[in-house]
Amino acid sequence: MIAALGALRPLARLLALVLMAGAAVPAAAQAQGSELATLARDVERVESVRAIKALQYRYAQYAQFGLWDAIGGLFGPRAPFTFDGQVRQGQTMTGPAEIAAFLRNRYGGGHDGLEPGDTRLFMIDAPLVTLAPSGREATGRWSALIFIGGVNRAAIEGGIFVNDYRRDDAGRWHIAGARYFPQYAGPYETGWTNWGGSDLPIVPYHFAPADAGVAVMAPEGPAPATRATLGELSARIGALGDEDTVRNLQSALGYYIDRKMWDDVVDMFADDAIVEVGGLGKFRGRDGVRGWLEQAMGLAGLEHGQLNDRPQFDVTVEVSGNEAWVRGIELGMLGEADQEKGWWESAVFLNRFVRADGVWRVAEVHRFPLWRADYDQGWGVDLGHRPDTAPMPEFLGGGPAPQGSAARGAAILAGDRGAPADRPPPMTLAQARAALSRSLAYDSIENLSAAYQAYLDDFKSEAFSALLARDGFKMSAFAGYYVGRERVAEAGRRVWGPEPATRSGISFHWRIQPVILVSEDGRSANLRTRLFQPRTGKEVGGPGGFYGAYFYSGMYHDQFVIEDGRWQMWNLSLDEPYMSNVAWKVGWARARDPVTPPQGPTSVLVRDDSDFKPDVPVKDLGERQLHFRGGTGEPWQWPTILPMWFEYKNPVSGRVPEHYQPACAPCAARPDLRLDAHGYEMPPNWPQAAMTAHANQ
């Protein structure tokens, strides 16, 4: 549906052109009512993109508790769900009841809810959502990873959703059609392989490179009349910006916890914060927060062989004034390789944030562990670390869980902690449009990030290079940076070869848990995102293999700019691998340091006989690439802990991280690659609410 609309000018372009031209308001002759009507329509369209994402995230949140009828209720009355419609003839279910029955039988063991030993962990993330010109239809692409099982049963499945969405006359969004393309599956005991055991075809795209970053397509015709006032629209736009800030804070908090950076974690909490964790009790105040961290995860700092990765999935946010709630799914990938120990863990978090003195902070953390399993045994055998009854915290935006659950109800009774004076003042029309463009930038950048992921997974070098700005640059792993679209494309072709029709294996590049910081003028942005990388092949694979049942991890540090009226990638930088499986059977728990450190080039692009060397080799980046493969110094690999770099300071305290890059990874060696060398503002180096508050002190 959306693919045919790609040539239309996006709303993002229109808003950007207004900002770049410095036009604060439309022409003076245009009536105030028309101005407000246009703004009201634009606000509603950005809100619609957020509503669609929340709708799909609730799908995963409901599945975690076996709420199949609730998932069915997310679909329209006659919506089709097609399972495996590409590799085989497929199976199509129509309407909520049929869809719920299919999911119940395939994933739920034929029953609703969770029985003792059940695992229903759905992770559906990395969104690319495109709203049609009508504002009533949309299409989205998502990555999916599913852990399922019961007593003595455990399996893994993964694939891609391409879904359509529709808004009804009451303003509610529902799934109008779902197409699921399984990519891999297998029992936990042996590991997964390609779906059907064959080469995997390309999953159809609903977007092209030129419009991949378009979250909201330009509307057709004049905006309908509105009764909304500028004050009301300002409040809604402010809520969108607050959602961006709170989402950034939640992601940043997760990264600090991964690396056991307890000082930074504590900095993000309010003085009277509460932490409540199943099985560990309740902790109060900042000292209590540190006590929880040390009791649950040990002293600060990762030591050799320690893995504390807790990627976040399917995060929903609900903002009301000076209060916000965040609900999401956490997958724990934990280990002590020096002790040959590894664990999986699954949990739900329901956190409360409050704004005081213009700064958002964490006020409450409620964490509900669902299960923990030894890596060697898996979640179908190791059943000893589960609550007797799985806790089901309230779903944001309504849902089947009882309203006013213990975690949320007590805080609601306590009232909004933020004083009315803390709320931002009303916006002018120009301020409202600028603020709305920054929130739309969040969704546009998330789209571009997911488009890059899809094209890279499919070895489409020309397509992912087309996402770059003209002078943009991209790192080729373990080799260096290439500047300009054609050089980036050629580097991809030399590493991956020509675009394939099918693939014998895939290294999936999930880009999740974003921290997106948009410049004040709305024309440039930084993105930090986690590389979560499951891989698959025709065989499970073994030590030294590239395709097979493996997990890898890394971190992207990217930048984006508006060029020719649309968002494009400016800089794509990657640090990897922070963790890598040895093989499926031994996972990350039995990794060992190599007897002899790896020597020599690790990419065909930097071999002695290569005639296509990088414009900026990673070996020339000094400390920034110290101990990374292809970089400087002795290469380190898991279970040795690589340094982790940050492009922002602590979002509440402004604490400067040990490894800090405020510009870009290669900018020290090539200052001409900086954003401000090309007429762009440098994005804020910590989330905007905190930056503004510090500037005013």
C-alpha cells in the first residue's frame, strides 16, 4: 500500500524547509484558523505514528503472558494474518478470533495465560512505520525474535513482520493486516537453522531508499477545521517531546546498567526514588538504589568475563504533565565466563519518571522477573528461578491487566509530584512547529536506522549507501571509513559481493534501544543504538563459523542531517564485538582469551593487495580504536572487556564518561567530517531537558 506513495513529498520535508528558511509563521495574510488547523493536523499525524508503534509493542507485551485474545483484539474485524506466505503457500487467518486461535495453538500450547514452566517471550522491535497521506492508514516493518517453551520444551524462532494499520472513525488504530515471514527456528537443545532448511528469499520492502526516512507522508489538500487552541496543541506537542526525553533516559539507564556504571545510574534517580524488585524487596533513596545494584549485580565495573547485557524491547511510554510511565521487556544475557557460567533472564519493567526543576529523573523502578535459566539447560529444563505466579504489571494505554495495579496505583494516589510551575510555558506558533519537527525527527531517524538494518541484512550495498547524505561517511567493519555514497557502495560490494536473490545465511543487525538527540534547529541529530545480532544459516554452526545459531553485540554511534528536505545518514560508526558466542552449545559462558592475540588485517579492504583502502583507516584513530579489531594496540575480544564510548554526558548530572567522543569517532583524525564543518549544529551532548536546565542555572 505505502510503496506506491513513495514519490510524494513528506511532511518532514515541509517542516524542515520552514525551519531552514527561518520562517516563523506562514504568510501574514493566512488566517489564524488555517494556521491552527494545519498544526492540529500535523500534530495528529505524529501522534498516530506513536500510537501505531505502541499498538505493535502491546502485541509483544500481551504475548509474554499468553494473552492471545487480547492480541486478537488488536486486529480489525476482518483483518488477515498470513503466516509464512513467501517460502510456502502460507496460512491465512481472518479476524480476531481466528488469529487468536492460531497464536494460542502455535505458541501457547493450546491454552491461555502462563502455566508453571511456560515461556512466552516475544520481542518485536526495530520499527519502520510509514503513515500514508490520508493519515488513516500506515505500513510498518518489524524484526521478531520469539523464545517459547514449557516443561522440558524450549525453542527459538525469528522473522520479519510487514503489517498494515488502519484508523477507525473513533480515532483508534488497529492492525489491518499482518504478514509474518519466518526466517529461522529450532529447538533450544540443538539450536536454530534457516526456516525450511533452505536459502532465504528477500522479504518485500514497503519503502525505497529515497523515502525510507519518511515517517509521515505529506497530506493531500487543506487541513480540516479544528477547535483546538494553540495552548492545547502546545501541550500535546510538549508531551511528544517529553516522550522523546523519557525514552532516551530509559535507554541510557539501560546502557549504564549493562556496563555496571553505578555512579551514572544513581545520578539519574530522584532523591526520594523507590526501587522494587521481585524477590529482593524495596529500596529507597539514592543509597537504596546503589544497594539494589550491588546486591543484584555486584560492585561497579565489569571485570574480565562478566556479561551483564540487558537489552530492552517493546518499550511503551505514557506522559501526563510532569509524570511519565515506561513499560518494556528486558532480556538478560548474563555470564561469568571465567567460572564457565551463563544465564538467560526475562523480566518486565514498569518505571516512573518525574520532572522537577525542568529535569526528568527516575522516580520509581518496578522490575518483575519472570524466569532465569542456566545457559546449558535452557528455559525448558531449568525451572527453579521463577515466581510461583507470574506477575503481570499494568499495560500502558489500557489492556487486560487490572487497572491501578500495585506498582502504578500507589503513585497515582500520591498525585503528580511535579509542581505546576515546572511545566513549560505555552508555545508560540513558531515554537510549536519547531518542537513538532524535532519529535518527528525522532521517528524519521528511527525509520532510517531500521532501513539501514534491512538493506545491510540483505547485502544491498547500493540501497544502504543511498541513505547517506552526499558527503556522508560509513565505517566498514574492522577496516575504516569511506566517504561519499559511491565509495560506501563499492566497499559494500567488495565485502559482500553483488546483491543476492536469496541468502544461505543472515547476520541480522537489529538496531534497538535508541538514544536520539536532535539539534535545537532540528536539522541534525545523534543516534546511539544497540547492535543486537542473532545470526542464522543452514546449519547450526560451530567455532569460527560466521552463519549459524549465534548471538553478537555491538554499539552504533551515528549522525543524521536534513539534506534536500529529508533526513539522511551523515555518519555511521560501529564498535564491535562486545560479546560473541563461541558456538551455540557453549554460548558466551565458555569463551577464552586467545593464546596468541589475533594479528594482521581483518577485512579484505585493508589487505596488502587491496586497491580500495579506506579514506580513514581505523588504525589511524588512536585511542578511539584502541583494542578494537583492526584498530590500534593489541586486539581484545570477549571475554576481555572492550571500552565503551559515549557521545553524551550523563543526562541528569552531566557526568563525563571515561570514554567520551562529543563529535564523531573519526573526527579527531579528520576534523573536516564534523557536522559543524558543514554548516550543521552539533546536537546536544545530553538530553535536551537536562541541558536546558543546566544552561539556565
